[in-house]
Amino acid sequence: MTRVGHPIPVACTLTPGEAVDRLGEWRALADDALATSRRAPRRLELRFRNEGDVRARAEALATAEAECCAFLQLTVDASDTEVVVVIAAPDGAEAVLDAFDRVCVPGRE
């Protein structure tokens, strides 16, 4: 597949304070329900236990993230037992995935 048009800049529209708050929301979700994660060079997969409001929180965060970081591709899939969030980034945006990884995965700070 070939993308036509102008590339989307690797930039977030959140203020520094808003970014801290948003990362705090991701950390809270991870603290509450993260089961496993898998990191690839341009992809982070987060698997959460599907309990309580986890699905709604994951969907809300992914939607909000897509609005402020249009260069990211976020998907949320859910089954009865798990919610899977996949965050994919273009070349040059690996540091963004590193930040999500450090925030969401214990011991990667």
C-alpha cells in the first residue's frame, strides 16, 4: 500500500501538563489491568484483563491519543477476557513508543 499526500508530522498537540496527565491515565490503566505487553521496533501491544471499565477506559484513551497524536495508529480489540491495545508508530517516532512502554510496563522506567 502506498500512502499519497503529505506525511503527518510526528508531533503531539497536548501541552506539557496535558501530556503528563494523559500518561498518568495510561499508567493508571496499566496498574489496574495490564496482563502482558510486547514491544517491536515500531509497535507496542498492551494486553489488559477485561474487567470492570477497562474496555471503556482503553477505548477512550486510544480515541484521545489519536486526536492529539495523529501520526500514531491505535487499535483496540476486545474479547470477553482481554482488551488489546496496539500502538503503531512511523519511522522516527520510536521514542514515543518507548515512552508508552516505560509508562505502562512495570520495571521499564
